[in-house]
Amino acid sequence: MQIKFKVGALLGAGILVASAQAQVLGAITANPMTAKVGDPVTISANIDVLNANYCGFVVGFGDGSGKDGVSDVNNPVPLVLTHTYDKPGTYHVTLGGRNVQNHPNCGGQERAVDITVTGPALSAKPTALKPADVCGTGWKLSGKLNTKTGTFTCAAKAGTAFPADKPVCRGDLSYFENVKKGQYGCKP
């Protein structure tokens, strides 16, 4: 009987230690839940950090594409992404654990949210971006605009106010801002 108690106590302590250091998949939300083809949908993926903040995950957009993410000191959660859909339908957007950049899988069961997309499908050929149409007033294109993928960076002096109307990034690109460097744009 004493052996069972000791083993049970050791197992219980091991479970307590393991759970105190766990990071588990949290909520995934989408806004709006119903969108038109080509309109941006903002997806927020959260990780519940119980102690240590260090794990990897993937957001699947439900259309065959996805985005890896990590939760650590340099990458606070939630991870907020913008995604557009080219065809109408219901898309099952998921949040799951994945080994990313040497970060172990975030624990817990996969989370999901469904998004309904309405309207006619977009044409296969995206509208060509022009450098003059990309950056807001007071901002200049830094480097080249990749007209094929839609990636770009706009730059200004540090402290310059960011445009009120944020650009909508195409496909799997994410909008970013870097206050210290005075940059914003769309990147993978």
C-alpha cells in the first residue's frame, strides 16, 4: 500500500510539474465570420501560457494555405493575421501545435473556427500593384515592390505617423509595422 502511495505521489507531482510548464492552444477567432470574396478576414490565434512561453503552432486557413507561428518572449501572442479568400465557400480555419524554429508543439487539442465567404470567385490574375499606389503620404517605397507576390516595405523617419488606412495584404501576406525603423508593409 505504501509503494502505491509513493508511486502515486511521484506521478501526481510529475503531472503537476509538467502542466505548470505547459503552453496550450488557446482560442482562435475570425472577424468577420462572414465575408465577401477578396475582403480581408482578421484571424487571431492565441496560446494560453501557464508558465514558460515557448512553443510552436500553425494556423491553417482552410483553403490549403497556412502560417506557422511561435510563442516566446520575442513573439507575443495572440498572432493576428489577415487573410483573403478567392472563392466562395465555408472555410474551416484551424490552430494546431507544430514544431516551428526549434520550438516544440504547443499542447492541447486543435482549435477551429468556420468562416463563410460569399460572392463570385476572383479572377485568377491579381490586379497589378503600382509603386505609386502602395505607400501613404509622407512614406516612400523602400526597395522594390514585388508585383508578383505583393510584398513591399514603405519607410519614413522614425516617429512618422502610420497611415490611418492600413493596406490590405494579398494572399498569405501579413501586414507589419516597425515603429523603431519607421517601416510598414506586407510580408510573408
